Amino acid sequence: MFPDVRLRRLRKGKIRNLVRETTLSVDDLVQPIFVDETIDSPVEFSSMPGIYKFPLSDVAKEAKEISELGIPAVILFGVPASKDAEGSSSWGEIDVIQEAVRRIKADLGDELVVITDICMCEYTNHGHCGIIDFETKEVLNDPTLEVLGKIAVSHARAGADMVAPSGMMDGMVEAIRQALDLNGFENIPIMSYAAKFSSSFYGPFREAADSGCCFGDRSTYQMDPANSNEALREVTLDVAEGADIIMVKPALSYLDIVYRVKTEFGMPTAAYNVSGEYSMIKAAAANGWIDEKKAVYESLISIKRAGADIIITYFAKDAARMLK
Ligand code: PBG
């Protein structure tokens, strides 16, 4: 007559808290910061309400605010004053990211983990993530590796705590590991964007970082959204090359990949809740179609449930305030 098992018994009131399987903590979060060398006051992105690019003069203040919310880490993206075909404004001693790292570290020291994104797309005038053969319009893998090593060393010299290569070149982790070790930075960890898919959800970021491609797209180096086994091969390689943390990107449409990567490798695993995922929630909430706070919590807890230890998200500050 009566159901013996009633799962609803544990769904009431605070009992619900007792049986919660996954928790979200401020310690899981990484806030991205955009630093733009060409501006002198913060500029909000039209496609990402609430997200700004900061001039160098304001970056330490922003980092402090993030740190005071309890968020342990930031990841930095740079918009340089000048771009060329070789992305040569990415590895200089006083380029935008190197300066930003120095300013944040001078103010905050070890209070905040400063991670830097290592990629050429924000620094090249063609917007691709590497050196181009202009005849074939191809991104050249091996010549790009050398540049990535140089960028990583310059970030480490400026004081970065961790580097995160995002360009999906084959061998990028090994090239960066060797360059760092050769220069005395053997203790700087690498968080590799190991399984980065060629995704439409990066749209707002490309507007924000002014890093769109002027010809072709990134599908010759970023992964096909249809593939899952290939993501595991990417991770296998990056782990063998010395990656310390493995990232899956984007997050929400790729939770199966997060789950497989976490279960098969047991590595510290990060997921990047990307710009488009942010903008969609913001746009729907602005229209009154969804409850923003609930949608943010549900997204982030789902990413945790899938197996991520670290979530890079534009909602980090909002989530930190919610969790307080
Ligand atoms: C650089 C890079 C991108 C993102 C992070 N690093 C852009 C891209 O590959 O086009 C995307 C982040 C986001 O959409 O939030 N290669």
C-alpha cells in the first residue's frame, strides 16, 4: 500500500542541508580580470554587464576587492596598446600583463594567487593564437611554442604564481615547462587549458579582449564539440608533459567531459565557465526570465558536481557575496 522508501523525507527544511552531496565554496573560485593598456578608467563590456576592463592604474584596487571577498585567485587577460603579426607585445618586461602582475603583487603579495593566461590571440593583429604562415593562412604549431615559452618566462619574472596556456598548440605544456625550468621557475605550476573546444560561447570574450580572428576560425586548433575521447587524449598528453592542473572549457555544455576527466585522471581539475555562459544568464535575468542568483548557484554547483575542483567564472565576485 505505502511506498517503503520515500526520498521526500530528506528533502525538508534543514535535513536537506545534512544530505547535500556537493558544496560550493569561495575557495573554488577564480575571477578573470581584463587589463587594458589603452584606457585610463574602467570600461564595462556591453555584452557582459558587470564585467569591466581595467586600466593598469586600477588593477591592484580591483584585485584587492576580489581578495577581500575571500576569492583565492585571479586570472589575467591583457589588451595591449599595439598588436603585430608576431604578438611581440606579449613577452616584454613592461608589457601589459607583466606590469599588471607587478602592481598586484606589490600590493597583495601572497594574499592572492595571480594566474596569467598564456596565448597570443590578444596580441596578434590577425587574432589567431599563434604564428601564421600567411601564404597558407595556417597557424604554425612549433614556431608558436617558442613564443609561448618566452611569454611564460616573462610572466613568471614579473611575479605570476601560475601560468595557464590556452592556445591549444600541440606540445605547449612541455615547451612552457622547459622554458620555465631553464630559467629557474621550476616551482611555477601550469594550469593547462587541455580540452578547449571550438565554441560559440567565447563570443563576448572576443569582443571584450578585442581578439577576434580576421580570417578563418580557431577550429584548426580548438576541439570539435562532438568529441569526448579526444579530450581524454589531450589530457593524457598534457599530464605527461607536466601539467599540474587540467582545464576543460567551456563548462556547462561540457560537464560530461569534466566528469570523465576527473574520474579517469584524478587530477586537480578546473572548468572555465566562459563569457557566453555569463552573458546568457545576465541577458535572461535582465529580461526577468530567470532568477539570476539561483541560476548562478545552480550553474556553479553543477560544475562542482561534475567533478571540477576549480571554477573560473565571471560570477566569482557575485558568488563570493552570495556565499558570505
Ligand atoms: C584565449 C582565450 C579565450 C578565452 C580564454 N582564453 C578566447 C578564445 O579562445 O577565443 C575565452 C574565455 C571566455 O569566453 O570567457 N585563447
